[in-house]
Amino acid sequence: MDKVVILARVSTDKQEYQRQVNELTDYCSHVGWMVETTFCNKISGAKSIEERTEIQELIAYVKTHEISRVVCLEISRLGRNTLEALKVIQCLNEHGVSLYVKNYNLETLTDGKVNPVASLICTILLEIASMERLTIKERMTSGRNQYIAKCRQQGIKMGRPATYRKTDDAYKAQYSRELSLLRKGLSLRNTAALTGTSINTLRRLQAKFLDR
């Protein structure tokens, strides 16, 4: 039975990646692939490989375990920066690990060799994902600028008061479950999987309240 790992990602803390994990887990079970572990994060796909802990942990894992595939729902989950995503695919290929993209039924390796057609399609899809990200960013910037202009015309002040600062008690109340799990010795990745809170946020909480 082929051993695989699942890769899931969403862009913001308000989004959830569990749907991706559930769908991919069900698919792997259906085709007879054994899911060894999952790597998830809430982070922009435009970030570099070095900034994405789930990618770093995934690459380290496949280097030391007999994994045949990394399974993701769509290519944009790997990243929306074409060059960064292609670096990940190349690294996986070098270690004999195929990237499987479910919604296009794409395998980057065939019998251990690079599939040139799949590689070309992945590159095109990554370029489309990158263009979508830029389009969304432009629309958000345009909408925000229009809103700011309207507020200024109406004399409305924007933003939090200059003196605003969330108290330590407020942070503890908001992230009480996360802090409890970290105090019990759970890893950042496991805590993130259980709570849905990003690893970067958990690191800040750990530094602020636990590493004293």
C-alpha cells in the first residue's frame, strides 16, 4: 500500500482547512493509499518556502520516511507564487516523491520519472493561481481606497484609537485552549491541527506567555 501525506492550506485565520483534509483522506482511503500524516497551515500561498512551516516540515518528513506521494486538493494549496511552488515540486521529485493534485488528477512522477505533461500543466495552473492572487489583491486595494475616500469625504476617522492595545488577559481569554494545550507539551503543529490556529500565532503566544 502506497504511503502518502496530505498537504492542506488556507490563506487566513478565519478560513478552515479541515474540509480539504477530510476530502483528501476519504479519497486516499478509496484508492488504497495509506495517509501517514497531514501538514496544514493558515498562511498566504505567496509566502516563500522559508516562511511556510508546513512546507519545511513536509520536506523534512519525506526525506526521512518512505513516502510515495504528497496529496493536495488543488495546485494553489502548494502556493500562489509560481517559482516558490516549483521549488517544492522539484525538491519532492529529487526525493522520488510525486505530487498528486486531486482536482486535476495530476501526478508529477510516473514510475519514478518526471511526467513532462503534468509538469507543464502544473506550471500553467500555478501561473493562473498567481494571476488570481494579483487580481484579488488589486480588487481589495481598489475597494479599500474607495472606502477610505468616502470616509474622508464624510469626515469619518478610521482605524483603532492610537492608545488601543489588547491586554494580556484578553489574549489569554481568546487563546485559552491553545495555551492549555501548549502547557501540556503538545507541539505547535499538533496544537494548530486541533485548534485551527496558525503556527505563527502559536509561536507568538508561546513567546509571550510560556517562554518566560
